[in-house]
Amino acid sequence: MSSGNDTQPQAFTKPALGEKEVTELVNRVFGLKVSWIRPLPSYDDQNFHVCVSRKDAAEGADEYVLKITNSKDSQEPDLIEVQTQAMMFLSAEGFPSATPYLTKDGNIMSLESGDTGAGNKKHMVRLLTYLPGTPVAKIAANTQILYEIGKLAASLDKALAEKFYHPSIKSLHRGQFIWNLANVPLLDQYIYALGQNKYREVVEQVIEQFKGKVIPKLSSFRACINHGDLNDHNILVDSSSASPDNPQYSVSGILDFSDMSYGYYVFEVAIAIMYMMIESPDPLSVGGHVLAGFESVLPLTEEERGALFLLVSGRFSQSLVIAAHTALRHPENREYLMITAKTGWKHLMKMFELGQEAVEKTWFETAKAYTSHAPA
């Protein structure tokens, strides 16, 4: 759910291409004939599920996602290039990541003009392989898949940190990028969107505690490249069990690398915990299962564990404040923007009501139980 590379979530033009334009674009840029298309939800880009007709089934996949990047992010081709190459690298490493279908010119992306109703802006266009599976948001997530998602988050960051290189990799140092978890203090300038209420008071507490307790500790955290948005809509799963009472899930797809940036290992696990809490009937226990999976690959240090409560609270605050702010400016996209808010406020308020010590006790005791027996 990225919003550009600076501190202004509103400073972009969301593409608004019609189905006829998209059909023509796919043919002109990629040389493929569209059988059918349907729009997919998106925060600030425009996505389409595209099915193409082929003369020969051996020519490759026939389903893709056309990703049309917003006008602001489209001005940073190096960043999009690195993100796409990271997806290709992860796919080659065995992760279920999409890969691009090359343009007729042999490129992984193309800058195209489109009539967006805002001065004919240019948008970066990519055609990515369509990944099968069900979003985690649509299943009753059990402890087994929560553990697997934690493990995935650690394995993905570890692979990127240890093996991935690209000439433009410095573009992932995104400074004031509003969605980087280090930038929770930047929420100060958008908090007005919440109005005056108990929610705002809690977010103000999160920001102040974050400034005092997390920012000074950043230098002690282990740095890496973060996916940055392992939310319940960006992770796809398949059921690998015939038992409807106890389904065993495996991750079948990792979507949306547009929030990739340099960060820290502990950021990734905090982000995953926060998003896995959203749909859970027992949200406070979620953190322990995700943490156990993560630490099976990368045990956190004492400093990193000590920051976890505020990092999870910080991600809740980012999601809730930025969504409220963006919904003010783009009311037509309000329903999608406010998905997290439906339960997010309830979870954040509960965390603060219980307090850091009690929440951490639940998380750490649950995670500790995994060291003596396998995940449930």
C-alpha cells in the first residue's frame, strides 16, 4: 500500500484506464490478445486480471496481472526496476513470487501515456504472472499458517539481504517514505485526518513513545531489505490438506513489492503480526505464532524483541492514519482504503488497554512453547 517516495501520501495520480484502453495496451506493448479482463482492487495503482488467448498452449501462462503504477511512483524507474528484479530473484530462489512478461522490445516494463483525466500523465506498466491461491484475508487463519507466514517473512528478508544485488539497489534507501516503519514520527502531519477523539489520543501516544523508545534503538537493529507489506491480502495460500476441520495451508503467492525499502528484520515481523491480527478472532495470540515462525529462521535480539510492541502499534497507526487521510482526498476509493480500519482501531485500543508488558508476555510465552514442540 505505498504512496510515493516522500512524505505526501496524496501526491500521486491514480491511473484510470478503461478496459478498452487496457486491451489495446496489452496488445500494443506485449503483443498479446486479451480474452477477458477484470479490475482488481488497489490502494493507489491500477491492477487488472488479464486472460490472453494463445495459439499454442506451450507458449506459456495465459493469465496475468497488468500493473499500472501511479504517476508519482512511475517517475522512479530505478526503484520499480529493483523491485521487479527482486521478484525475479525470489522466484528463482524458490519463493512463490510473480515474474514479468517481457514487452515486445524485451523489457520488463514500459512507460506509457494514459488518459487519466489529469493531464495525460505517464504510468509505468508491467505484466506479471498471475499467482493462484486464496488471500489470507479470506480464510480462517490457523496457528499453522501464522507460523508459516512468520517463517516466510524471515526467509524472504534473509535471501534478499544475503544474495540479492542490483546496480540501482541504493534506490531502496527511501528516506522519507511514509510507509517505512522508521517513519512513524512523520504521521504528525496527517493526524488531523482523525479529528479529535480517543483514537487520536492513542496514536499520539504511539508517536511520542516511538520517538523516545524506538528511534534511538534503530542503530542496534539488524538491517536488511524489507518487503514492507506482508498483509493479509498480499499473501496467497493453498490448502494442502483434505481435512476441512484441520486444513494445512502453504503459501502460494507473495504479492505487491511496491513498499520494498531498506529497513530492519524486526520491521518485517512486526508488519506481518499487525496484518495477521486484523481478521483473527483471537488477535492478541497471533503475534506469538508469527514470531515463532520468524525466529525459527532468525531469532530476534533482546533489543529487537523489546521494540516489537511499539513497532506493531506503529504499523497500526500508519495504516489507520494514512487511510483516513487518503480517504479524505479520494472518497471514491474510501471502501478499499478503510479495509484495515474496520477492526484495526479495536485491536490497537485493546493493545494499549492491556499494556506492553501483558501483550509481550502473551507473544513471548506462545513463541517459547514452539521450542519444545512443533507448530500446531
